[in-house]
Amino acid sequence: MANEETGLMKYEAVIGLEVHAQMRTDTKIFCGCSTLFGSEPNSQTCPVCIGMPGVLPVLNKKALGFAIRTGLATDCTISPYSRFARKNYFYPDLPKGYQISQYELPICEHGQIEILVDGQAGKIGITRIHMEEDAGKNIHEGTGDFSFVDLNRAGVPLMEIVSEPDLRSPQEAVAYMKKLRTILIYLGVCDGNMEQGSLRCDANISVRPVGRQEFGVKVEIKNLNSFRFVEKALEYEIKRQRKVIEEGGKIIQETRLWDSGSGVTESMRGKEEAHDYRYFPEPDLVPMTVDPAWINEIQSSLPELPDAKRERFVSEYGLPEADADLLTSEKPLSEWFEDAVKTGGGPKTVANWIMGDLMKLLNAENKTIEECPLQPHQLVDMLKLVENGTISGKIAKTVFEEIFRTGKNAGAIIQEQGLVQISDAGEIEKIVDEIIANHAKEAERFKAGEEKLMGFFVGQVMKLTKGKANPQVVNELLKKNLLS
Amino acid sequence: MSLYRLTISEARDLLLKREITVQDIVSSIFTRIDALEKKVSAFLTLTKDEAFRGAEDAQKRIDRGENKSLLGIPFAVKDNMCTRNIRTTCASKILHNFVPPYESTATTRLSAEGSVLIGKTNMDEFAMGSSTENSGVQITKNPWDLERIPGGSSGGSAAAVAADECIAALGSDTGGSIRQPASFCGVVGLKPTYGRVSRYGLVAFASSLDQIGTITKNVRDSAIIMNAIAGHDPCDSTSAPLPVPDFTAVLGRDIRGMRIGIPKEYFIEGMDREVEQAVKEAIRHLESAGAVPVEISLPHTEYAIATYYIIATSEASSNLARYDGVKYGLRNEGKDLMDMYVSTRARGFGAEVKRRIMLGTYALSSGYYDAYYKKSQQVRTLIKKDFEDAFRTVDVLITPTAPTPAFRIGEKTSDPLQMYLSDIFTISVNLAGVPALSVPCGFTSGNLPVGLQIIGKHFDEEALFRIAYAYEQGTEWRMRKPAL
């Protein structure tokens, strides 16, 4: 818990997040247009999502299913009776002059998810999850005196996931958002791509002296579209609010915008200028009564979620908690791991390879695990060659990198590059003897008790065999022949 | 023979017998329009070229032996239903140049049955009004007295049908906008049950109240059109997934024993004596045909207008937000975004539309929502319950359609409240969502038509047709034509 110490007074932050997640449906929430990202402006529009006079929305049932799926995965109650509402405001990217959202009767309520910060587990409450349509995009750059509007995104289904003000530090906020993202990706309801805006976040934050029950005056921060921005903006805001209070000022309720360029939050509008959205029930859509049988069906189709999977990785594979946590942080990663284990890899060995060499190679090439050219069975094949002594553990690192780069199997690479380990004692002994003969002085010193020279001799053997000599055999023979 | 005088069933008969061609009827209609339109001003757009092309096509289909229910029938459509590639303005400056790229479901279904569009009719801007004087384009005159209004908001459609400028028309009804002008123009107007006809492509005024319906020369034509346009539409979530009966099947069935409720709240102090007499006479007529009048009460009637003007304006304030100058329609360039919004909407909307947007915006504002919008929804539930209670003891309700006959042009324009009161008998029906039909039931001494309103249970349009047809066939009001 990051309590901010200032003089004699300790402060703590109270944070709640509103996360907007784009749902991974093929079509928009109220019409049949594609949701594909990055197309020609306004190429994915129709009279409905353009807001032509006379059009009517029809709910995409898949979006409703996704919202229910998310609610069930986060311990929410699924409302048996739910409805849409209109949120009214004028903006060019909002073609109807209102956003179809949910207000009084959201589809999911009263959930929670578990987060882990510094090894401490805690539950963060979810107030509600509701469905709504995304707005389009205004384009101001390179358009001369005019601005343009691209409505491809207008009507893309969103879930707004609102947390309780249970978060006490920027670190917790980030952990919460990461966990939420992981869950959404596990569920297949959101691709979690923050760069493309599939996951966006607004934060409500206030500070108060530690020990005080009442919340301070809260400020809403908009436009937090990366984990780093969430953390930086909240850190900045905590400092700013603390300073205002310490200097005897008052926090005013307002909406602030995070400016990632200058690293500060700036006032966007005060309470007086706050929009009156004039919410009222959407008369063009009938209230939703969700069939309990459908809820059960969705419940039974839920995948294993990260928490459960992490626990299983510990109990089933004997992995340390930290390994299990990392491997389950991304669904494809956990699947890669299990695929490797299923094809015969030792769990801890596989985990080490993933967390070490594989991550390093992926990071270096800026690739995700899904883009990994090295298949789990290729790792396992290679590990078998290490186990049966065909290659040494050291050579394995080279082979692994080679598989990653070329996609070839370990066997082929070893053959091509002549990397087979030399374990034949006779062959190695010849080399060992040659080296001892060539370094008589060092051999004398070793005999005299300078044992650390062992490393020198091993190095010489490896140099000569290009690392292919079986280290164990080399060690044994060196010891024997040096002392003889 | 004056072909423009034909009803749908008469025209179909002659077309099938090959006594006339579709071109004959369409020519006759346009000759009639040429002769009268200067006086009546019912149309905003005439689609003559398209109509003759459509006529040729329809005649070919007839010659091939096709037998669709509306094949070759010239239709007029209120200018708030989107027609592909044909200007759709809602009689508003803000949509003066709007050409929809898509077609409403109702007009799609009309075309599927072979109808021929001849033009788009005048209306109160965005259907807000009771006299068509709120049109941003022109004033439509009542064919029975050119000094008088045709009623509204579907005044253009009602006047066109009454003046034989088309065979039949579509209108829309949010608080009486089909029935009241039908009553004032001496034609038959049906507002079906909310959800019976798809609203897809109907430019929204108040989404929970709007309903497309028919304006016809007689009851049978209304039933024929309803067979074509009624039924569930996957593009309108509020359209009812219910089977649609053959509405013509009940025509001619006797009404002996049908219980007709006479709500005492609908015969009030201050209503026109001649209207009252005509309606009471009609009730006696129905009684003599075997129907059983029962006096009943709809106790919350007095709150209908207040309730309506909160719900309708609230929804309208949101529905009309899309007319912002960004995507289509009028744009007034401004020095910045706000300036463009303000000047576009200031110029584009007429006084009544602005008044309603302001009323609705106010009613939905935070701090007022509970007192106005929420309370109205509660009262709406009570009004709905009034009808449910009534329909436990009666089959239909009979009332006047409007408290007065058509009033003079300019008579009520300076007093919006007086104007609102002309919908006093029609508004509850929309709040309750039940169907209602206005059928001519006499004339005042000044030769102005009077309408009888028949209100039915949800989705029981058949009862309306049965009673209305029996009454219409038992009287001779339909024979009278305005002297133009």
C-alpha cells in the first residue's frame, strides 16, 4: 500500500477505474457492419451506424453473450431484466447525438476480481458491467480548415467495466487493469490491444488522510490508454492533490485530461461545465430478459480462468508460484507451456526455457508468443537430445536460437552444424592428454594444489572441441589424467 | 369515368378485368393533381416520372398474370417515411435536401405488393402539430373548405385522399396524426397497435408513440393495405413478432352482440355540439345494428395531454439531436463547431419543433427527470391500465375523433395549448399503444366532416374493421365528396 508520507500526515489514494473494452464481435452492436480495425474511413458504415433519419438499432446477440460471459467470469450477478438507455450529447463523432448505453439497469452488477501486488492478494469489487456503442473518430490533422469524421468505429460494441473505489495505489490500479485484460483475453471477448484502443481507461481518484473513512473530492482522469499512462497519471495526480491540500487549498471536482507528452494532467472541465447527459430508457430497444438457460450455457462454456490455471500449474506441475503466475498471465503463453509439457517436456525445465531464452528472443524481435516461430514440440525434441547426451546444455542454447531463427528442428541443426556432443571417452582422452602435454607448467601447478586451474583446462578442451565435448567426461578425465 | 375516384378494391377489379390499365389510373391521378394541387397543396414532392415507369412495370406484371394485392395502385406517402433516392424532408428546412439511401420497411412492403408511389405529402414539421400549419414548406388546405386546415400532422396525406389526388396514402400517428386529419377530411384513418407496423425508416418523432398507418377512402382499403404492411420486421426491435390475420376476412361480419364502451370522459363540456350529435347518432346506429353500448370510465384521461407532452417532447429532444449539420441536410457554416450547431439548428427548425425540443430537454434534465419524465411514465402506466380495465368488459370503445371539425387556417397558431387540445381524444390511444380508427360519421351544418373513433384492444385491429365496416356500409357518408 503506497501511503504518501508528508510531514506528519499520511495520505492514501482512493482509486476506481472505468475500463472500456471493445468486444471482439465480427459485426457492430446495432447493425451488420464489420468491426475490422484500420479500414478506409467510413467504408464500414450503413444508414444505421451513420445515424440516418428513421433508422433503428437491433441488438447484436453475440455482444450480449460476451457481456454475460464477462460478468460470469468476474463473479457478477447477471440481471434478469436489463435495458439500454440513451446518453445525450452533441459531438461530430456521435452521429445520432446520443450514445446507446446502459444506465439504470446494467446487464452485470456486484462482481469482483483478485489482484496480486507484491505477493499480497486482494479483491477488487466490480460495481457494474454495461454494454454500449463506441463513437466514431474526428480527424483534425492534414484536413485544412475542416475536420473530418470517420464513423467506422461508431457502433463497435463496448463493455464498460466499472470498479469499486477499492484501489489504493497506482500499482494496484495497474495490477487490476492487467488482470482485467488477462481475463478478457482468456474469455475471448476482447483482444486487449491497447495501442489500437481496444482497451481504454478513465480513472476516478481522490486522496484522504490515512484512517479517515470519508472519501475526498474526486477527480476524473480521461484518456489513459496504456498501463504506463495509468501509473504515471495516477502518481502525478496523487502528488498534485496532496500538494493542493497541504497548501491549504481544496480539490475541486472536475474532469482532467492526461497529457502523455508533458506528463501532467490538465483540467478539461469543471463540475459546472459537466455534461447533463439526460439519460432516459432507449425506446427503440425492448428491455432484455435473459433466459437463465442461456446463462447456464455460457457459464458451462467458460474457459479455465487465470487464477484457477495458476493454482493448477502449482499443484499439477509443481511450479513455483511466481513461475505459474507469469506463465498464466497470458493465455497463449500458458497454452504454449502446456503443449510443451504434454509432448513430454519436464514442467520446470520447460518453464525455465520459456521464461529465459524464449522470452529474451521474443522481446528482442518484438514478437508475441502467438507469433513465436518456435513450436512447443521443437523445444521438447531439443530437450530430449540434451537429456540423452546428444548435445550439451550449453550447445542447446545455440540450437534453441537456431530453431527460433530458422524454424528447423533441433536434429537437423545439430547434423548440419556438427554440434553432436563428444562423449566418447577415448576421443576426449586424446584431446585431454594433448592439452596437458602442451601446458605442462599449468599441469604442475594443478598437481601442486592450485585447483582453480581446472577451469582453464576445461576451457581449453571446449575451445578445441568447439564446446561439443561432454563436460562431465571432460571433468572426470582431466582430474584423473592431471593427477596421474 | 373519373378513375381518380376509385378505391383500391374497385381499381384492382377493373385492372384485373383488363378494363383499364395502370397507366390510365396514374394519368388520371396526375391530371387530377394538376387541376387541384394549386388549391390543396397536399404534396411536397411529386414523383411523376417514377410513377409512370412504375405504372408500366405494374401493367406488365398484370399482363403476365400476377395478382399482388396492390399491383398498380397509386399511393401517396407522408414525407417522414424514407424512400430510397427520393427526397424525404419531414417538411423541415433542416432536411430540405435529404435523399435517403435506403427505403422504409412500410414502403418496401407496399412496393412488394406492386403499389406505385406518386408523391410525398406535406405534414407538420417532423410530425409535430395538429393542422399541418407547422410545415416548413407550405400550408395544405382542407378539400372541404379551402379556408380551413386539413388537420395534422398527416394533413397532406388526408387531403390528398379526400381530394382524390391519390387512391390511398400512408400516414404516421404519434398522438392522433392520422385519425384527426382523417376526421377533418372525411376519410378513413387507422393507427394500428404500436408494434404492428415496422417503424424502420419512419423518421422518429417520439419513438414509443409513433406508428405508421393508413389513410383511405373506405374501410376495406385500410384492411387491404394493412395486410401488406403489418407484421414483424427484424429491423425494428419494437415490432411485434405476432402472426398477421387477413384483415379483410372480418369485413361484412355482423356486429350483433359486440359490446361498445362509451367512455364518459370523452363527452365533455365545450366540445362542438354538432360533433357530439353526430357521434351519438352513430352510436345509436351501431346499437340498432345489434351492438351493445356500455357506459364506461377511463379515469386518467384528464392527465393524457400533460403526460403526452412530456414523453413525446423528451423523446423528440433526443431523436432530433442528429440534425446537427455534420452528416446530411442543412448546414450553416460557423466560426467553430458550436456556432455551426447553433446556427444550423436555429435556421433549420421551425418554432414548434424548437419549442418541443426545449420542453423535452428540460423534462429530461437532471433534477427534473423524476418530477417530469419518470412521473409521466408512471401516469402512462395508469392510462394503459384504464384501457385494460375497460377492455375486460367491452370489445371496443367509441368516441369522437376530435372535439371539433376542421378549424380555420391561423385560428390556433398563436396558442399552442389550444392546438394541443385538438388531440385530446386521440392522445391516450398512443400512450396506451392500442389501435384506433377514425371513420366518417356525418357532417356539420357547414358541410365539414366529423369522425367517429373506434378504439380496440392491443392487436385487435379486426374488431375495428368489423365495426367500422358495418357502420360505413350502413350509412352513406362515404358517398359525399368535397366540391372542388
